[in-house]
Amino acid sequence: MPDECIGCSTCCLMDRPLEEALGLISGQTGLAEILSDGPHSLFLSEETCYSFDLRYTVHAPVADTNIASDNEHLRRATIGVMRDLAEVCDRIGAERLVIHPGHVWGEEVRGAAQAALDRSLSEVAAIQGEVSVRLAIENMGAWDVCFFREPGFLGRLADHNLGFALDVGHAYVNGNLEAFLEQGEAIHVHLHDNCGSRDDHLACGEGSIDFGRVLAALPPDATKIVEPASFQQYRRSLEHLKPAFR
């Protein structure tokens, strides 16, 4: 399997303009995931994508968005961002749009946030029916404020016909990577390593995750993105992952 099947996220290149980030990525692989936030916002830099012969996936903004917000004004604004971004994804031919499942700021509003998340999943599912890009909800790490940390949430995604984005590092920190591999049919995967205690976003092979097992268990058509802390870690990840594809 060629290297272009293992993409790189622009999250490790946020200190550079999107054009420079995509230029570096295109020198290593044919697949890039754009974290549409800050300097890489596709609402500001959509035209940049047309300058490269790349396949794209897109990660929705993580700053200032929350599909589980108990503040209905903010929740609706977030859904509007997702709808507009899905349309951008269609224009650039992106294959996946990854969305975080939201968070709650305090236990006293968890019930309201849960109800807000339920409304948002229905609305995100409606967006899915209007666009070509496949929407995928990402499992989160070991932060109590976050929703979707356990495989039990997968049934809710299936009920809404929404895709599942497996973050391998997040699942490993939560101690349920094996359960996610057995129960989840991921359409998209974030690959990064850790030692099981902290979400370090290490290069694959620098922690204790068995990536041979992970890659063997993934659906063959799942898009695969390394989500490292640095571009050098992406290169090291490729070297570690190559033997698993032979």
C-alpha cells in the first residue's frame, strides 16, 4: 500500500500558512486533512486547496464550537458553521468531515448539554442528507467534560446514519481501543501514539500502541490520517507504519 494512503493533518503545521502546509504534505503523501481553524480556516483559504493535486479530508473547527452547548444560540451557530463547512468540503472534493461531539462546562448542566447534543446529532444528520462529503463524529480522550468517550455511543451514531471517526490515541488513553476496534466500523481514523496515560500525540511507534493490530482491524476503505504534534513525527510515523502494509 503506497504512502499516499496514509495522510497527514495540518494540525502539526498551524504555525505556517495553509499553502505552505499543504506544500510540505504534498511532498510526502497524496492525502491531507485540513484542520479548518485559525490560519487554516477554509472560510478564509478555500482557494488554496485548488492549487494542489491532493485528496482531502477536513476537520471541523475545535475552537469556539460546541454541538453540545446548552446555550441554544451558540449551539445553533455551531450547526451553521458545520453546514457551511460541509458545503466547502463538497466544493474542494473532501471525502470526510470530522466533527467533535461537544463538551459540557459543568455537571449541573450535563442534562441540558446531553439534550442539546441529541438535537445537534439530528441536525448534523440532516446536513449529511444534503451534501456529498461523509460526516464522521470523533471519539474523545480522557477529559470528563467531553461526550463520546465510550463505544456505547456508537449506537447513537448508527441511529442517525452518521459516520464514526476513530481516534486511536484517544481510545487508547481511555482503555477501550480494543472495544472500539471490535465494535466500531470506522470510516475515518486518526493515528497517533501515547503510553496510555496522556494524549501526547506522539509519532506512531513512540508509545505503546500496537499499530499492526490497529491497521489489521480497520475497515479497508477507512481514510487514515496521522495527527502528530510535528511534521517530523509524521515522517517517523510513516516509517513505523510501512511494515504493517506489506
